[in-house]
Amino acid sequence: MRPYLESSEVVDWTAPDVRALARELGGEDGPLGVAARCFIWVRDEVGHSLDRGETTVTVTASEVLRHRTGLCYAKSHLLAALLRANGIPAGLGYQRLSVDDIGPPFCLHGFNAVALPGLGWYRVDARGDRPGIRTCFDPPREVLAYRPRLPGERTFEEIWTEPLPVVIDALRRNDDLSDLRFRLPDWTG
């Protein structure tokens, strides 16, 4: 479990502002309560860039916190950082989904997995709610923003300690969301 607790360049929970928020969201009520607060904070306090019409592309947890915006991938980086800073093992998960909900092309969607005592790995999606999308923290019931249903779509079972390189490459290569929205990362596994 140690790799799921480490700080890194992207999941940078040792950044002072990330650590401060993690302390604020921590508590004596155990991992379940802390994980719920971290999830709700990221889901509700950090806007999804496309939903908000933002142009800033954030990558690291500290950038997401500073700008209070990010795509699903970036929001998952912040949630992993907050959980890890509180000593709760957290990883990253992905789905491959249709961009236009009718078939190819496809792109990745990012979410998190958190190791909870007595439950094991529990997947959560702090993407952010909007009409037609509602997520929650309700273990053991998983409520991800999307359900693969078309040929070529899938939810990857792997839980990564670090973001997929294709995700980081896409986020770093595009300074403006107007460019990235037409070059969202895809990966077939």
C-alpha cells in the first residue's frame, strides 16, 4: 500500500496548501469520514473545467487547488493527494468512453479508488455534478459519473499509483482548454 500513500510530482500532497486543506478535512472520525469529506470537497468546491467554460489546464494537485478548476483527471489528482496526506491509500482509475456518446472517437475519464478499512478498494468519481450526472460517496455502493455501454467503452480494473503518461502528456501539451478539448487522451490498455 505504500506507493498509494506517496507524494509525487503530480499527486503533490506535500505542497503546503494541499497539506493545509488535508489537515482541515481530516478528523478523528476515521478513514471513512475523512474520505467522504475529501471527496465532497473536491466534487463540490473544484469546478469541472468544461462545465464552467474555463480555459486553464491544471495538472498537479496543487494547481487544481490554486485555480479551483480541473478536468476529471486533474480533480482526481487533487483527491488522491488529499486522501494520501491523511494517510488513506488512494489510486487513480480510468474509463474509456465515447467522446460524443455514439461511438468513436474515444477518450479517457479519470476517477479515484480509495482503500477503506473493511471494504477494500472503493471507486469514487469527484468529476462534479451537473444535469444528468450525479455522483456520491456511499460505500459500498459505487456511483461513477459514467457507465460504459457502447462497443469500445470500458472501465479499467487497474488502480494506478500515478496518472497514465498519456493523460499527463495531453494536459501538459495544451495550455488552453479550447485546444485540449479536441485532443483528449485515449488509451486502449
